[in-house]
Amino acid sequence: MDSYDISPQDILKESVETTNVSILIVDDDSTNRFVLQTMLQKAGHTVYAADDGYEAVETYKAEQPDMVLMDVMMPGMDGYEATKAIKSLVVDDYVPVIFLTALSDEQALAKCIDSGGDDFLSKPYKKDLLNAKLQAHIRLKHLYTTAKKQRDALQEHNEREFNEQLLAQQVYRRMVHAGCLDQPNIKTMMSSLALFNGDVLFGAQTPSGMLHIMLGDFTGHGLSAAIGAVPLANVFYTMTSKGFGISDIVSEMNRKLKALLPVGTFCAACIYELDQIGSTLRIWNGGIPGAYVCNSDNSQIIHIAESKHMPLGILSDNKFDSASEVIDLSGDELIYLCTDGITEARSPSGEMFGNRRLEGVLSRGQNHGSGFEALREALKDYCQDSEQEDDMTLIEVKVTSQDIELAPKNDQEQAHPEKNVQDAVANAGLSEELDEEKNTDGHDWGMSITIDISTLRNVDPIPLLNQLVVDLSCNAKNKQEIFLVLSELITNSIDHGILELDSKIKHQSEGVAIYYGERQRQLEQMQEGWVYIDMKHQRQPGKDRLHIHIKDSGQGFDFKQKRKELETNSNPDGRGIPLVEQLCESIEYLGKGNEVRATYLFG
């Protein structure tokens, strides 16, 4: 029988002052069990007793006590084995096992801990020490229980938030990544640091077949960075579908982000416009590391369009510069854009990938026609297992010379890419101010407008008039053809009528850039000039017609002689009028050549 410093009187007078818990006492000595059981019950605890290891395991299974006081040396299953068995039954809980032992050998005591014990109390044990150990382990159990509840609540919150973000991400992706980025001449790579991507990549075609590509990089990461992508996508796809140029688009984007985003949040962006025959690239770069134009036949980087503007959302309208850079192309180049997540990617030693290494990889990759793949592999090899620090986006566009497609394979998506945004919003039960195709019957209408040179400096009338025709005629399926007709006729009146520009300038080296530079200079310097536009919609059963009358203040031209020249013309810039003749029911130049009438028959 073990000796104690606790007398029966002490048991009756005093108790362990602890929070009430359930305790399993395991001891083959009945006196030991009685003393501990009486003392703990006096303290208000629920007590279970077992006289060997087998009974201890069965009692634990049945009663699930909060704590176990375990003797070591017992017949049959000893305390070590019983503790291992009990601990194997514990699932996501803290059930302390305190060994009660007369052993003093250090190896034996260490074995108590190794078998799963949490503490031990040497016999003869002191009442105060027993109280202290019980209180300590009860506190630990309460801490564990509290931490478990908090962990479970946090896990439930995280799962709910993740599911909500997953739903939002699906809507977000449909809203900001719609468009024509899946075309065979376009390759993209987007690697997000978080569930929401702070990088945005848009692609769409104008009604006239121009390709618009935009890469944006918002400050920060995740949802806070992605929040500005939705209004940006709305502006991009809506204005592109209406035929606006990139200068108008970036101006509207800057205006919207300036009004919406908090101070310190902005979007570095690069947007470019590639004409349908692959001869001209207009590019605006505000904060993107660089746009690379490469020759697809060799390793030469032809041009680097570096950032010349402030990012979107920083400057007010009167300080914002929307002027774009114009680059002549041969029709067989590769255009690369990437965010700083690529140039600032780090190796295991902490060194950045950098622009110089990027340019070197692109050049080497072009020898095999695989600059995109070469850059992806180089990044993978360079970063190895380094943790990604920023969103990374890369896009390659192969310039191709092709004729204008008047009937795209997917008419709704190509002619109206903003509808993808609208559908995504509608499916989410939200609302967004986007263009909608009219399905009502058309009606007769007429309008005329005179636009002077001061207005032409700042406003492109073509997208506005085109949308007006579509809305008033209640016919969106002819939007592309109407745009082409208005674009050619009005552009000819402005460029060759009012400004008297010669298209032959474009045939020179870097002629396109020279041509548009001269156009802008003429617009800014000319004091007088105007273009008159009159349109009438005539509704007839199955034969709606749009009558267009355009007259300008220019000197005109010999349209009969010009018509003969166009018949033998092989240059891209001479295809406009023959295209209009193909699209219209009739076209006629009047007077001295500064006046034209055309009739478009709705299909």
C-alpha cells in the first residue's frame, strides 16, 4: 500500500478547487482509487474508476472522460499500453493523461511521456501539487476547447467566404476576360497570386475589324486590386464595339478610374490597336514595362514601345495625355506585352528576372519561332521553387494580313463583345449600364449635323453616328457594315477633303506614323473647315434603306480619274471606296468631288 500525506479527515474537510470535470482513475490498488475518488468527488468532479488497463480503455470508450489519472504498474495491460490505446481513441480533443507512479527512474518517467502521457505525479504525491496539476491541465483543456471552437468558426467563415469569392470569381472572369483572346494568333499566360487577379487582359475587335488589346496591372493583389477591373472591362468592350479609337478609350478609362478608385490605387496599362491588314499599330503605354514588336523571321526586336504616360486613375482630364504612338508594320510581326510581375520575378537567390533578360529570351526564342514558349520556360527555370510575389501576365499576338470579314463566325460575340459582360452580370442577378440590342420595329427618321474643325480636333464623330443609326433603326445586325460605310466616307471627307492629306505618304518608310502625325498637326493648326452629314432612314416592307449625304469644305477631287486609279490600285490604303461600293446599294460623288451620296440597304 502506498503512503500519502492526506488523512481521511483531510479528505472530508478539503477538496481540489478546480472547475468541475469528469476524471477516470485507473489503479489496481482499491485504497488508492478510493482516496482519489473521494477527494475528487468532494471537489464536485464526476469520477469513473478502473482497476486495470483493459477496463480503463473500455470505460473511456463508454464515458469519454475529460482527464485520466493513470497508474503505471498494473497486471494485464499496464499504464503504458492503456495510455497508448486511449490516446488512439482521442479525435481532435485534448484529454490529458497524468501518470501516478512511485517510479523515480528517469528512463521510466520518460517512457510515461513517450507512451502518450502529458504529465506525471510521483507517489507519495502532495495534495497541493495534485491540485495544481489538475488546475493546470484543466486550463489547458479549456484553452484547447476555446481554440478549437475558434478554429472551427474561422474555418467555417473561410469556407463560406471562399465559396462566395468563387462565385464572384466566375462572374468576374466572364466580365473581364470576354472577347477574342482565344483566336489562333493569340497566346496568353496569366498566373494569379490570389483568387482574384490584379492583372487584366482584354481583347476585342471594332466593327471595322481593328483588333484592340489591353493589358492592365492594378496596384496590390487580390480582390482589392481586381475591384477596378469591372468598370474597366465595361468601358473597353462597350467603346470598342462602337468603333472608338484607343485614345478615346483610355481617356474614358482614366476618367472612370479617377472617379471610382481611392487615392493610391491606379492601373498601369498598355492598350494597342492593330489594323485589319496588319500594317499599322497604334499603342498607348502608361506604366507597363514595355511592348515588344519582334520580327517573326529572326531574332530582331524591331521596336520597344516604352511607357510614356502616367497610369490610369491618377491624373485629371485636363492633365491626362491620350496621344498614342504609331508604328508601321510589315504584316508578319509578333507583339509581346507583359506585366512587371514577370520582370520582377525572383530567383532563389533573390535576383530579379529583369527587362534585359526578358529581351534576351525573346530574341533567342524567335530563332525557333517560339518566343512565348521560350519565355515561359525561362521563367520557370529561373524562379524554380521561389515563392511568387506578384500577378504575372504575358500575351503574344502574331500580326497577320487578312481581308475584312463582314460576317464573323460568331457575329454576336465579335460585333458585340460587351454582351458577354452583360450576360455575366445578368446571370449574377446584378445590373449594369450596357448597350442592349433593340428588337423593336424600325421607323422613318432623319437627321443632319454640321461639325466644324474645332469639334473635330476633340471628337471622333464616326462611333457616335454609327450607334445613333443602330439605335434609331432598331437594327444591330448591320452594325459592322454601317460602321465601315460611315467610317470610310467621313474619314475621306475629313482627311482628304478638309485636311487635304495625301495617302501616298503612307507608302514611305514609317509613312503611317508620318501620315497621322501630319493629320494631328493639321487639325490643331487649321482654323476653318467643316463637314456636313445628313442621314435619312426610309422604312419599306423588307427593304429598309439608309440614305447618307456627306459634304465637306474641301477643294474636292476628280472622282472619275480617282476611280480609274483605284481599279489598278494594289495598296491597302486604296481599298476603302471599293469596299463601300460593295456594301452599298449605290454611291455617287457630286459637284467637285467634295460631296457624296450613298444608299445602304439593310439586310
